[in-house]
Amino acid sequence: MKKIFVLLAFMFLANFCYSASVTIYNDNFALVRDTKEFNIKAGQQLIEMDDVASKVDPTSVLPKFLSDSDKITILEQNYDFDLVNSNKLLQKYIGSDISVERYLPNSQKEKISGKLLSVQGGTIIKTNNDKIVINPEGEIILPKMPEGLMLKPTLSWLINSKVSGKKKLELTYKTTGFSWVADYVAVLDKDDKKIDLNAWVTINNTSGATYKDAKLKLVAGDVNTVKEYGRSNRVMLAKSAAMDAMAEESAAGFQEQSFFEYHIYKLQRTANLKDNEKKQIEFTAAQNIPVEKKYTYESSKNNKVEISLKFKNNKASNLGIPLPKGKVRVFKSDGDSIEFVGEDKIDHTPENKDMRLTIGNAFDVTAERKMTGSSSSNSAKQSEESYEITLKNAKTEAVKVEVIEKFYGWSNWKITSNSQKFEKKDSNTAVFEVSVPAKSETKISYKVKYSW
């Protein structure tokens, strides 16, 4: 295998951005704000910054000098991403002299020197004695690093300055390769009356840059973005810079604050965000949250009785903060250890909103629904249907089952007779709340009339 021995060891060093501010959104992108100090000379010159994310959107870059900005004019901005690799290195040396060193069977070293003719489909060298060597085995030696290739993605600016001295450039840009999700772990108590809830955020960084001691913010909400970024994107960046006006807290966790129509969670300490790393940070924790276990049967959705946990996101329940969307895994102790009992996803949930987690189907509570009669009269423009629902409870304690009946496609319906009380929830839904004794069953029968 051919190896390229060019002194490029420094290209493998970590790509660090220091003292950056990183705001990560749900949808695989982040807003980065960083500063770098340049030694500026009076006149026209080129300045470069090579510690930016490799997935930066160059059209979103917003540079600003923090002092003397009225005396420093940015004439031109460039984003160079023609990064060095072995093929590009060799292409730069086509028509130039290179060497190939290889070991012979007798352990002696042989050196082939000549002009590189081609690298298409293989290496072709014309040696100094006019021989043509195709695909020589060995280590290719290049005399120096060719110009025009970058070790890292680099932003550069052509500026014209009326002043000289050390000046700080603040850089704001949008990059893909960042995402975050919330993961929740809930543990039920032995009576299924309360849960302890722990929330973690998982941050994934594949942006191509590492941010050391970064100020971290997470934005929860459905932010609209477009594939072709233009002027409107720069307006968003300018607004986002106002995020740093938030008050600092001494706590080490996340502080929540409303922002526009979204919610921002600001980590009250700095964090290292390494490239190609998944990091988990505790988001919040709450104990003894009152919950209600619900049994629900909806024949149009599932022929099983679903189990769900219902609770309220308010301060009285030891919660009361806007919760970002994510997966909730529910566990319970069987007396020996904590075991998994189900999971569900929640959407972005504001404060004081009811939450419901569907975690599985009941084993000991079952339902059976059947039609017991039907009639129709086109002349009278009406029809009738009769149903019977049998709920069986094999448990040693009584349960309540919420039975949901949907009347799809009928705008005019009326239950004319029923064995159990019901509530009309909306234009096509009736809900029966039924108690089923232990080791017993309960039947619901009703007749519905449709008219058109």
C-alpha cells in the first residue's frame, strides 16, 4: 500500500474553538458565536480563521469587529474547503519531480526519482533515465506542501483598515451537524400513584469542530428553516445574538426562559463539545409526581385495552417547567429490581398542560365489541345500530375503563338508549366511564341513530 510521507502531523491535531457560544436547535443545526483576536495593520490585508465547523453554512456567516468597526471595512469573504488528501496532493505534483522509496527483497532500499505524469487509474512516473514506471510500490516522497490546499476549512476576509493593533473579530454562523434530544426516565411507585422523573439531554456533535468551554443553549420548538439561506437567515442571526442578554445563574443545571415562540434552556456552566461525540447532561429531576393509571378501550384504534399514565405538568405536581419533546421510558420495581414497563413519546409540553403516556396493553383487562342489530330507511333518511361491549377484569381489584366510541362519517348521530352513562366529547366521539369489579365483567349496550 502506498503511503504519503509529507510532514503534515499537525493536521491531525484537534480542531478547537475556544470560549464559543453554541445554541443547538432540534433540527440538526446550531448557531455558533466565537471571537478571535487578530493583529491588524493599517491598509488592505487578508485575515484567516481556520477553527470553524467543517459543516458551516458560509452564507450565514456574520463577522463583526468589536472595536473600531467603523474604521475597518470588510471587502470580501471567502470560505476555502479544498482540504488536503493524498489524491489532491499528487494532482498538485503532476509535471513535477517526486521520489518513491521501496525496500528490495535483500532489505536494501531503492529510490526511484522522476517526473509525475499521471495519477488517473494509477501512478505513472517518467524516471530521470527516461523510463516509464507504472504504479511503483513504495513510499511516495513529496518535497514540500503544495500551495492552494487547506488543512482545515478556513474562513478568510479581505479587509481595509484605517487603524492598526490587536482587534477582536466576533463571528456568528450557522452549522449543521448538531442535534439534541430529551430523554426521560420515569419510575413508578409500588401503588402506581406517583412517579419520579429524570430528564437528560443527549447532544450529538458531528459538525467537524470541537468547542472547548462553550456556553451552551438548547432551543426547544419547531423552528422553520429553508434550504437556500439568504438575507432572512442573517436577520435570524442578528436576533439570536440577543440571547446572550439573559441573566447568569450560579446553578450548574439548565435555566429555562421563553424566547419568541420557543423555549431556551441555558446550561449554567460551560461544556466541552467534542467533534463526533454524544454527550448527556442532566436536564431536570422531579420526585413524587402524582399520576393516575388509566385503562382505555377504543375499538377503532386498537382491539386491546391500553394502559396509560396521566399527570399534570405544574408546580403542584413538582414539575411546572416547559418540557421539550422526547422519549419517556417507564420503569417499576418488581420487589427485587427495577424493570422496564413501557415507553412513549411526548411533544413539546408547556407548563400546566395535562400529560398522558401510553405504555402498553393490559393483560388482565380485556374488551370485546359486537354489533347486536342494525336497520336503515332511505325514505326516512335514517339508520340505527346497536352495540354491546363486554369488559372483563381478571385482576384482584376493581378498575375503571374509559371506553371511546367514534362515529366517523356521520355528522348527525344520537344515542337513543344506553346502559351506562356517557359524555359527548366532540362531534364524533362518545366516552363511557365504566367500573369493572374484580374477577368480574361489565357490559355496555347502546343504540345509536344516524340521520342525513
